[in-house]
Amino acid sequence: MKIIKKKLKNIKKKLVPKLSFSDLAKKVTTSIDKTYKKLNKRNKKIKKYKKIKTSKQVKAQKNLREKIEKKKQREKISKSLAIKVRNQEKQRLKDEELKIKKQELRLKEEELKLKKAEQNLKEQTELRLYGQEQRKKEEEKNIRMEQKRLRTEEQRLRELAEKKIKDEEQRMRDDQKRIRDEELRKILAEEQKIKDEEQWMRDEQKRTREEEQRKILAAEQKIKDEEQRVRDEEKRTREEEAKKILVAE
């Protein structure tokens, strides 16, 4: 930006005309004043010698008039030339101003393009930095996720190993318990068998005793029944005999 502004100032300095219009007008005015002064002096000299007119004087007067006419013509030409130069200078200044404006516009366009390019470069740099930062964050995120996955996998393997060990220990305990339970079951079964046999023997003995007792009781009852029958028979006989006696009486 500073380089472009400096360049624009240098261009403006180069385009400023070395001879300004005011200097040119002063020079033309000074030249005309000098010419008029000379003509006035000669006119005064002519008036002094107006009374005496010789052929030389007439000729001189004629030459003087021609010179004055020529000078007037030159003055007119000088004025028209000065006007032309002034107009040309004005046009040149306008052209130079237009050229400067065009160059300023072009420089502004270049400056705008440069600003746009700088903005694009800044945006691209920011986007690139943002992309790099995002990639860095993504990489850090992936690393954290990978570390987490590894920790999780390590934890899973450790838990799996611990579970396997615990399962194996539990299986061994279960096997030991099963063996103990089997041995205990066998012992209990054997003891129960002995108890059952002892109970059967006791039951058998009891049944035998009960059977003997029943037989004894049955025999005793039979004896009692027989004794009762005998007593009843005797009673009945006595009653019949008593009836017979009563009837006989």
C-alpha cells in the first residue's frame, strides 16, 4: 500500500508542467508592454518631425507604419498563439488530469485487487490454519479414541483373564465340591442304607414281636372266648334246667 501511494505521488510530480500558465501569461504581457512602449516612443519622435516631411521622411514614416503594422500583426499572432498555447496547455492539463485520474483509478483498482488478493490470501491462510488445526484436533481426537480403545481392550482382556481365572477357580471349587458332595452322598447313602437295614431289622423284629404278640393275644382271646362260651353254655344249661324244674313243679 505504501509503495503504491509513493508511486502515485511520483507520477503526479512528473505530470505537473514545468512552465505554468501564469508564467506564460506574464511573459506574453511583458513582451506586449515592451512593444507598446517602443511604439509610443517612435510615435512621439514622429510627431516631433511631422511638420517637416521630405521624401525620406515619408518613406521612413511608411516603413514605420509597416513596421508598426507588422508588430501589431505579430502581437495579434502572439496573442492568438498565447491563447492557443493557453488552450493547448489547458487541454494538456485536462488530459494530464484525466490521465492522472485514470492512473489513480487504475492504481485504486490495483490496490483493490491487491487488497482482495491479500484478503484471499489471508482467508486461504486462515482456512489452511483452521484446516491444520482441525486436522490436528481430529488427529488428537483419534489418538485419544485409540488410547481409550486400547485401554478398554486392555481392561476387557484383563477382566476376561480374571474372569477366566475366576471361572477356572470356581470350576475347580465346583469340582471339589461335587467330589465332596459325591463322596458325602455315597457316605450318606451308605449310612442311610445301614440305617434302613437296621430299621428294617428293627421293623422286622417289631413285626415278629407284634405277630407273636398278636398270636398270643389271639390265643388268649380264643381261650377267653372258649371260657366264655363254656360259661355261657353252662349258664344256659343251668337256666334250662331251672326252667324244667319250674315247669315240673
